[in-house]
Amino acid sequence: CEGNYTVEVTNNQGCSATSESFLAISTGLQNISDYAYAISVYPNPARDEFNLVVSAALTGTTYLLSDLTGRELQVGKIENELNEVSVKGIASGVYLVTISDGKSSVTKQLVIQK
């Protein structure tokens, strides 16, 4: 949230210090890796489809499903916070799901088990 903030620190002896006030301004998505905690891939292992859940800030980005050699198997646009991705024609194995905004990316592992 935007606003004026201060930081207060206290050591183990009870002494504390407070910083000068500073203004925090949200300027949008800075780096997609800042949102790595907000990306979920489930069920994992998946059979015929998996859910790709992202924060609202990541809608409009793209996902790439690739094998461990880097071969691209599927590319799509992340339209919503909850995205159902079909993997019906993909063999059992370990794959990578990479979410990218063109400048940075986050990768999650996905197991497909038929």
C-alpha cells in the first residue's frame, strides 16, 4: 500500500531506533520474481490438466510448458487468476512451467503422471 512509513528496530537489550519517514509508491509490476510466492501449480502430479493460479498482477503474462531439455511443448496467455491448462497429449514425466512478462520469469516444476 502506498503511504508514508517508518522503520523501527529493537535489539535484544530493548534499545530501539526509528528511521525517518519515507514515502512508498506502488508503480506496478517491477519484477515477476517478486510474485513467485503467488504462483501455484496443482494438482501436482497432474493427469490431464492442471491449474495455474497467479496473483491478479500477473494476468496478461504468458506461460510456457517445457520438458527438462528446454523443448517448448505449450505456450499460452494467462487470462485470469485461475487458469486450467490441458496436458492430455503430453506423456508422463517432469516438466517446467515458466511464467514470463518478457523481462523476467519464474519457473515451477510440474509432474505429469498418466
